[in-house]
Amino acid sequence: MIEFVRNVRLWFAPEQVREEGSTPDYRFSLANERTFLAWLRTALALIGGGFAVDQFLPDLRWAWRVGLALALLGAGVLCSLRAVNHWVRCERAMRRGEDLPASRFPALLSLVVAVVAVAMVVVVLVGWAG
Amino acid sequence: MGGVSTEARDPGLQPERTRLAWRRTTLSSTVAAVLAVKTALHGGASPLSVALCALCCGLWLGFLWVAHRRIRALATSPRPAALAPRHATAAVLCTVAMAACAAVLVF
């Protein structure tokens, strides 16, 4: 938890990241930046999915629709916050010459997406049967 | 190229690829913003929904500004400096704020 707070402070302070270690090859930094952007696109897609569930499934019951939309939006928020946190951690690890941080987040996100997909299948089948 | 080495250009085209990644991300943010505006104006124009619509447009512009600055930095220098954490955080905060607007609109 304390580590996370320290990371949050680093999000806003470029000088502090640059104080440590040595500047890595600029290509590594750019690759890290592209990974960050890919995660940010995933987050934006999840947020767009939240809007889409709300807008394009009007026949769904209110509770299901709002629940699914909020789940997607929550996943989007988590994904974007994690994107910047992971980017800072990778950047710092590269400067210090350490191993890149391991992460459980991709597995977690896959599980959440799978659960939402199964929920969608159930919703469609229930709506079709009823 | 007749033995002429182009030292200024990275053969892996890393800055170009990063620039295009920023463009793709801007496009994703545009799609999210368009969906936000559609949701906001769907159920009639109440003051709250108009305010949220304006906020989403503002957040989209903020994201566009961050992306534009970075794209310009990547385009002008053959060895661009690393992304500043402040700009990464700004882009993420725009995304999170848009999700917050979405939660209010959906509810």
C-alpha cells in the first residue's frame, strides 16, 4: 500500500523519476510508452462498451443494464489507473536496471471480461426465451 | 541507399510507431466521447445532461491537447525524450473523469 502511494506521487513528479539510475535507451522508453497507450485504449474501449450497453440494449431490464454498464465502466477506470502505475514502475525499473515488474492484472482483466461475456450470453438467452 | 547512412533515423521507426499509437488512442477517445454525447442527449436535454455533455467534450479536448503535444515532440526529434509522468497522468485522468461522467449518465 505504501509502495502504491509512493508510485502515485511519482505519477505527477517527472523530476523524481529522473533522479534515479541512468537514462535507458530511448527505444525502451518508447516501447514502454506504447504499452501504456495500448492499455489506455483498452480502458477507453471498456468505457465505450459501458456507454454502448446503456444505449444499444434498451429492452434490457434497468438493473441488468445499469449493472453491466457500471461493471464495464469500473473495469475501464481500473485499467487506466493501472496503465499509468505500471508505466511508472517499468520506467523506474529500467532506470535502476532491475527486472520489469510482474503483474497479475492481465489475468484479472481477462476473468472480468469473461464473466461479463457470460452474463451477456445469459441476458440474451433469457430475453430470447421470455 | 548507395552507402549513405541515415544516422538520424531509427531503423525500427520507434518514434513513428509511438506517434501512431498516440493517434490510435486519440481515435479511441473520440469514439468514447461521441458515445458520451449520444448518451447525454438521448433522454432530452436536461441541465445536468448538457453540463455532462460539455464536460465530456472538454475532457476529449484535454486528451487531444496532451496527444498533440506528445505527437509534436515525437515528430520533431529523432531521439525523443521519454514521456513525462505528468502527461501520462493527465491522459489517464481525462479517461477516468470520462468514466465518472458515464457512470452518472448511465445511472
